[in-house]
Amino acid sequence: MALNLNKDLKAYYSIKEVADMFGLTPSTLRYWEREFPHLKPHVGNGQVRQYTKDDIESLRVIHNLVKVRGFKLSAARKMMHANRKGVDKSVTIIEKLTEVRDHLTELKNALAEIR
């Protein structure tokens, strides 16, 4: 049997871990589960929620629409229902552009220190 070098072997994440990833409270995640029907983490024994990577990807899109771009929940729900692939793509593009902007800002600050 070959050694698996993939460090990201975790199949499920707890609600606390996911809430920390997005800077949210667990109650916000439970509320979003009621508002977005496609968001259904596995609920195990004792009502413990277990989020998969797909659930986390859906939450990333919801978080971007609601917390970053400022959409109301109803508008975000409509956008995701009408054009999920388009929303996913636009969120990815916005995140990449934000990374590029942050990198350029760091370069600008580094150049300013040299002068």
C-alpha cells in the first residue's frame, strides 16, 4: 500500500471548525441551513453536524454573497437558485482579484519603504 501524502484527509468538519473558518457563530450556520435548502450537513448521533468539503464550498459562496457583498438572504438564495454555476464562478473571480489587490498593496508598501 502506497503512502498517501495528501495532508487534507479530513472528511468531516464540526460546526465550530466551520464557523471559525468564516468568522461566524455556530448559530449563524444553523440559521443559514434553514434559509438555504441545499445546505444540508450530515447530522449524526446527538444532533452533531458534520460538514463536508462540498458543504464548506456552499458556505463560502453564501458567506461571500451575504457578508462580503452585502446581499440580503432572500436575494442570495434567489441568485444561488437561478444561476449557481455563475455565482460560484463570480465568487472565485472576486476572491482571486482580492488576492491580487492585496499582493499589489503589499508591493506598493514595500516600494514606499525603499524610498
